[in-house]
Amino acid sequence: MSRDRRRAHQLVTLAGAVLAGTGVVAVGCGIASQEPAPPSPGGQAIDSGLASDSDEPAASPASPRSSDEPGADKPGADKSGDLAQAHPGEQPEPLTLDYSQPVRVEIPSIGVSSTLEELELNSAGAMEVPADPDQAGWFTPAPPPGVPGVSVISGHVTWNQEPVVFFRLGDLRAGDKIRVRRADGVTAVFTVERIGEFAKSTFPTKAVYTPTDGAEIRLITCGGEYHEANNRYLSNVIVWATMTSYHRA
């Protein structure tokens, strides 16, 4: 096993241990006045009370984006690093990359292009939020995008009553692409599989953070009802996506 692969494996193991030990919970985004409310995933209201760590998360049955819609990827856009074709009766091996830090996230279908802050755990055992409302953040205790396991990127939805970096996260649909540029010059491409909205009181910690064999990513922001007295949203919008290709600059 190469040094980079060993490093990636250690990070996956460490992330699992850290998350299991701290009970990481919902992303807190109530730092400033945060109206108007963001769109619900897929334009639908989600019954977030159904989700818990012991249940499969309730997620929006988002329909795939048509290839002729704005923001949809065109066939053949990513030529290198496609998932290997499996022989009949076999599963393809997960597509993964060696360790490299992420530097930018791009989501063409909702107009997102942001450099990435580094986010840690705060004193309460929850993930920090980005200091810059116009910038997304990568959760560093979890693996970087492209490495085996679950990478997590979060961002604010509104700030001082203005939409910011992840305001349109709930507009994503199954099949949309998330591109993460890395320090090694590789862009990892993830395909959205599902989107859900969950009450922070029932945030699906295990479904979000549990390590995986393949390279996956979760995007997280705030959503749902806005509680003015506490200056915070009561829910989180979560996007699940799996790496399906990559290309070099």
C-alpha cells in the first residue's frame, strides 16, 4: 500500500473514531439574521421528523436533471477516471484517489464556485461553520474529497437577510454534478444521489458521517423554519453524492 493510500486509510479510521466518540450533530448556521428562508429540497416539504440515527434518512426522491437543462452535464464532459466496467455478476470497484486537500467546490447547476475554509470540531462536539458567509468549508476530521470515505462540506444559506453560498442547495436534483478541485491538480466529480431536509433535533449523524469504502461527499446547510427568537433555522438540508469520475487540470 502506498504512503498516500495508508494516509487515506488512517484518515478514514480516525474520522470514524472521532465522530463515534463525539456524537457530531447538526450544523449550526444561526450566526446572523437569516431570512428569507431557503428552498426546500426538490421544491418539496420533507417530513424531517422521520429521521434518526437508527433509521434510513428520509430523502427527497429528486428526479434526474434533463441533459438539456441549464447546468446539466453534457455526455463525455469528464473523459478520465470513469468507473471501471464490471464483468457480469461483479460489482465495480469504488473509484478513489490518493490524499490531497480540497481547494474549491463548484456546483454548476446552482451557480456555486467557492474556495474552502478548514472546519474543525467546536467545544460542543459539533462541526464549526465557515467564518465567511460567502465561502464553503471542508470538515477536516473527515477525509478530503476523493479519498475513500465520506467528505463533508458545509456552508451558510443566508446572512443578514441575504442569500449566500449554499442558498440554492435545496434546488439540487439527482444526477447533478459537484466538482471539487484538489491541491494535486485533480478535480473529483461527484454525482448527486439524494437530498433531504432534517430537523436538527433528529439530525441523521450516522447516515451522514459513517465511513464508506468508496469516495462520497455530503453537502450541508441550514433550512426549514426560521426561529427568529433564537436566530437560527430549525433544520438542515443534506445532499448525498458519490464520486463517479475525475480529471486533471
